[in-house]
Amino acid sequence: MDARRGLIDEFVIAAGVLTRFPLAVEAVEPGAIAASGWAFPLVGGGIGALCAVTFFMAGLLGLPLSATALLTVASGLAATGALHEDGLADTADGFGGGDRERKLAIMRDSAHGTYGIVALVLSIGLRAVAIAAIRDPVFVGLALIAAHAASRAALPPIMFLLRPARADGLGAAAGRPSRIVALTAPLLGGVIALATLGPSAGLVALLLTGGAVALAAMLARRQIGGYTGDVLGFFQQIGEIMMLLVAAAG
């Protein structure tokens, strides 16, 4: 955390990067995104709360549960501009073929192939099914806040432990978080998850999600030697899906 920049400024930077809300975020210097990483789970919690409001409002309108769940996921897509979903699709396409350089080239291509489309369908479908399975509006809201917060809290530690796979692009420009940022983000994400899901369910969800994201990070290191901006979106999606599935099973 950069005291010279200020915590509020860093929170605004994090919100400007992770959402598509019209925030007054000026061009930031290299490394500013990584420095604001401590706020990722807070921004994620806000996105989750927005999704929870969508679920509640759709329920008041008497919409079918399946439609309500899909609209809830769609509201998250609208808030973020499908930023993480785009990363998931690009990563699925890239990891699907070629050597390291070919994988990176595929990931940079904005067109999505079969692997990417299948990954998007599975991601949206699994999240919608999990939300519908939870049913109870209050617990759905709490699960959404936990899932969106914890999944984004995992990003700064990975950025600290892994290296960017290429010298340019968002992953490299974001910079490397400090040790305190890499520790603060998961701590905040963990507190939010435990407070919303409860100690037992929250701990199980965090452990399983942490394990899934760690495996995804190992895969990325093996495939391309590190991470890119797209791969960070892939990590977020894995985390969000796992948190919601565990909440639905609980």
C-alpha cells in the first residue's frame, strides 16, 4: 500500500480496473494496479452485493428461479464488462494448443475458439446452477459477496509468487504487489468469506477454493511460465465458481 497515493486513491484504482463503472481514474503509473491489490476483495464484495440485489429484485418480480439465477450472473458480467470471463476464454484457447509462444499468441487474439466458448458456457452455467440451488435470497446474497470477494483476493498473492509470462501486456504493466499487499488481500477476502458464510462453511469454501486456484496457478506456470492479464481472469473465475459450488453444497 502506497501511503503517498492514499488508500482511497488505491481503492478507486482497484474499482476502475475491476469494474466498468464511470470512475474518475486517471492514467496510473506502472505498478499502481499491484499496489491497489489489497482492495480487490473489497471491490469484489461490492460486485457481489450488486448481484445479490439483482437476485432479490428478480425474485420480487416473480421470475422463475433459473431465469433469476442467470440474470444474477449477467449483472456481474455487466458490472465488470465480462473482464474475467474474457480472460477465462482466452486462457482456455491458449492452453489448448501449441508451444509456449503459440499459446501466448492465441491468448492475445481477441477471437474465441471452441475451448474458450465451452469454458464460458461452463462458467456461466455452473454459477447459475449453484445460485439456483442455494435458493434462499439471504444466503444467495451472502454467498455472492463471499465468492466475488474471495476470488479476487487470490489475485495479489499469485501476482507476488509468479512472474508475468510476457514483458508487455496488462499482467506486466500491473506490477508486482508488495508482500504486505499480497498478505492483506487474502486476509480481507478470508474475513469477508467467514463473516458471510459462517466459520465452518466459510473455512471449507476458502480451503477448497484456495486449493483449486493453486492448482490453476501451477497449470499456468507449466503452460506459459507465469501469468498474463487473461490468466488472472482465469484464476478469478475458478475461485468464484468454487466458492459458489461449495456454498450450494453446504
